[in-house]
Amino acid sequence: MGLLMRRLLIAVIAATSTVAFTQMASAADMPVKAPVAPLVVPHSWTGFYIGVNAGYGWGGMDWSGLDTFSNSWLPVASFSTDGFIGGLQGGYRYQIGQWVLGVEGNFDWADIKGSASCLNGETCTSKTTWIATLTGQIGWAFDHALLYVKGGAAWDHSKHDISGPQFVFPVFDLPLFSNFNAAGSETRLGWILGAGAAYAFDRNWSGFLEYNYMDFGSDRLDLACNPAFACVNGVFPLDITHHTHVIKAGINYRFN
């Protein structure tokens, strides 16, 4: 009986080993599945965004003055302006395929100024203190990169000043005052055209570089004279034409 049990046990072990070896060999012959590639989602430019910018502005001022005695406009000064610009922007973009449509508002503080000798030894000075724009955009996206053009309305605020050691009467050419000043400021509406490129670092943050041209046309401004009786009716009428170029870089944060 003991011998029979030993033979039966040896037979069971042999059969079990054969089945296990056969399963292991079959598993070794099975093809190995390739790892699943991660899903790549194209970048989207759709969403609201806000950001900051800084750059450089330059342009030109052309002044013509009204000679109240001859009732004719005469050239007074023509000079260039330049300086720092920086501020905030915000807007919304919507992507359709590779097309990107958007609207953006921008406000920049500015220190764009220039001056020139004018009249009879005086100095004519202009300084733009801020610029605001409201533009529409259309662009073409290359995944994380975006090229776009923009256009719309622009506003700027500028200060103008004439000052010098003496004021010369425009008819008799006689010095009347040892110190003369005429000053005024204005906010003017114009138009803007621009183009730029942006790059998204991740889902939310992007940087951009753009160029803008703004034209504010020609408009009349009456500078207040000091002393007042140095000018007819106490004002010095000017016709001022100016334009501004701006190149700037910035960073935007897009809300998901």
C-alpha cells in the first residue's frame, strides 16, 4: 500500500510539472503589447486673458500757428518724439481650426516727448503721457505659436508747451517780456494698425512681440498764454498733427 501511494504521488507531480512548463512556454511565445502613446492635445488660444507690456515709442509732431494779425496759419515747429511706454492689456480670443479671432483693450503710460527751437528763440515741447487702444484681431495659429494682425481705435493724451526767455511780438519783432509761456493739453482720437507674434509656454502663459502704428491726424488746440495779454484773447492757437510708432513685448495669462 505504501509503495502504491508513492507511485501515485510521483505520477501526480510529474503531470503537474508538465502542465506548468507547457503554460510557461505558451506565455513566452505570446506577443508583448506596445506601450500606449500619450494623447497629444493641440494648444488652444480660446479664452480671456490679461497681461502686462513694455516697449519703446517714437513719432513726429508738426505745429502750425495762427497769426491773428494776418489771420493765416504759419509753420511753427516740426520735431520728432520718442520714449518709454508700458502698461496693461486684456481681451478675448476664439480659435476656429487654425484661425484665431479676438478683441483687445490696452492702456499704456507713456513718456514719449520731444522739443525744438521755434518762433523767435522759444522752445516748443510735446509730451505724450498715455495711450489707449481698442482693437480687433485676426490670426493664424501654429499650435503654440500665433501670428496676428490688429486694427481699431486709439486715444492719446499729450501736453504741449512753448516757453522761452522772451516773447517777440509777431508784427513789430520787438521783445516785450522776459519770460513767456503758453501751455495746453488734449486727448485725441485716432486709428491704429499693427502686427505681432505670440508663443504659448504652457496652457496659461504666453509671450508676445508686436509693432503698432497710430495716426492721430490734425486738430486745433489753444494754448493758454502767460501772461495772458501777451496773446490775442489770451491764447496761442495751434494746429498740431502727430503720429506714433510703438514696438513692445509682453506677457499674458489666459484663463482656462
